[in-house]
Amino acid sequence: MRLLIIRHADPDYVNDTLTEKGRREAELLAEKLASVPIDSFYVSPLGRARDTASMTLERMGRTAEVKDWLMEFPVEINRPDCTDRKRIAWDWLPQDWTNVPEFFNRKEWLSVPVMKEGNVDIEYEKVIEAFDRLIADHGYVRDGDIYRAVKPNKDTLAFFCHFGLECVLLSRLMNVSPMILWHHTCAAPSSVTSLITEERREGTASFRMNYFGDTSHLIPGNEEPSFSARFCEVWTDTDSRHD
């Protein structure tokens, strides 16, 4: 089975939709995906994800099932460097999160006090449990850190969602702490990440990533990948985000 995890196109966060650039990205994405045999579509309830998916769905004459758990991972915490307001749980300064050894451990990262206080563990479990149920419905049942191939297949499932949520799903499939993915990867808007099952012994499967954050669909339209989700390359880049 193949999973396509697709980040929404360049966002207009204020209005929860897409920018003009985002619409161009979504149109180019639709052209690329139209040639891919996709069996099932799932989409976040948020406007920017649904607007991105809509162009592919319209082109292919398909519909998507809305899943609330695919919305951007919403939990907020008291980030150590912020005293005036809470911040999303998955955006930390490097000098802060790397000083917490538990954050590198997939079983201990949720036990860090600031995460417990923000009920990050509860929200994380909700997402991965819902994800596991859906994957089981498609023939692969979670069993410890691998999957039982109850009904092995070559179906393709597409998920239109968000970067923070994407890393939660990947952390489950790859058995790693999402803190590493949140801070050391960047999936540009409209990018596609692909994972395919490997059943090297009959009945036992795992998911292996064969590409991450692919934006090759933008090339035919001479559209540069959006900078959204990245921060300044060097401190003196005054026209880029610093925080």
C-alpha cells in the first residue's frame, strides 16, 4: 500500500484559504496527481487543505472524506522563551528543545512537563489512534512497532493536511519522536511525501519513505516552492521569518 501525505498549498492563514501563489501551486499539483491512480482521498477540515484538495478532486471527478484528526496539530504550550502567550507545541527554538534529552526519545518526549501540562500526550494519542484505525480499515493492522498485513494490497491513499500533523503521522509510521521531524524537516506548501509498505516476510509489513516533500510538480509552471514553513537562512535576512 502507498500513502501520499500532501501539505496544503501556500496559505492565507488569516482567512484559512490559499494565496494566489497557493492556487497556482494547487493547480500544478492537480495536474501531476491526475495521472496517479489514487484509491481513496482524505482531507483536513481546514479551508487551506480543502481548497488545495478541491482542484485535484475536481480534475479527477472524485470526492474526499473529511477527517477531523487531519487538521493541523492544534496543541499550545508555554514555550520556554515565551512568557506573554502560549505557542504551538511543535515550534521550539533549537537551543531550547535540543537541551531536553527526552525529546529525542520516541517514548519519553511526551513525558516532558511542559508537554504534559499542555495535554500534548492526549492529542497525540487521539491522532495516531485514528490513523491506525484507518490504516487497519485498509488492511494493515498495527502490531507493536510494525503492521500485520491482514489484507495486503497496492492501493494508494492520499491525505491532504498540514506540516505539523504530517510529522505526527510520520512519527507513528517511522517509530521516532516527532520533535526530530518537526525541527529537522521542512515540507514546503503543496509538497508530496510518499511511503510504501514493504512485506519482506509474509504477513509482516512496515512503511518506508521513498520521497519526502517533493515539489517537482511546480517545475512545469516555473513556480518556485513557497518559503512558508522555513525561517531565515542567515540572521541578516531581514525579509525572511526569524520566529
